[in-house]
Amino acid sequence: MKASLLLVLVAGACASSAVSTAERQPEPARTRAALATVTVDNRTTQRLTILYALTTRPNATVIVGRVDSMAVTPMAPIPAGEPLVLTARNTAGFVYVLLPRSFEIDGAWTWIVPADARFTAPPARAP
């Protein structure tokens, strides 16, 4: 009788853990990172460093690449689907900032930094 009970318990445990592989694997859309591609067309005479900040954490910036003057360069992928602030910083530390914008998942966008872009002192960081 004990052997029968043990056999039933083992069989039940095996049956409950026998989930098909298709059920265990997450949806492809959920496993893919939500990223977008940005290319910078730098029409200024300055070498620029490109950064982004999440609007939810504006004091945390991430460098995504550098672009020489009069060059077009793809940047590292950026988060998509949430508002970001893109910033171009010149070698003197002055910045050219875009208004917050969201990027489509798997989208591609070219940021043209015009030759007459007005670079300003970066905003002061909160303590």
C-alpha cells in the first residue's frame, strides 16, 4: 500500500512539472529588448559626444557614441518606447539638447545637428 501511495505521488509530481517547451518559453516580443537606432549627422565643425537621459532619471546620462565634425555616424542602440532627452556635447563641455521624445521599438532615426546649432552651458545638476 505504501509503495502504491509513493508511486501515485511521484507520478503526480512528474505530471505537474511536465510543461511543454512551448509553454515555458517567453514570447519573442517580451524577450527582445525595446531598442531603437539613432544615427547622428553632425554638420558642425566640432567633434561631439552623444548622450541620452531618461526623463524619469534626468541626472543619469548614458554615452551612446561620438561623431566627428561633418560626419554621419550610427550610435549604440537606445531605449525605445519611453521619453528620452538626447544631448550632443562638444569638447568644451557645452551642450545642444533636444526636447524629450520617444522612439519606436526597432525604429531608426537620424538626428541632424545643424551647422548653426547653439551650444549652451549644461544645466546644473541637483545635489
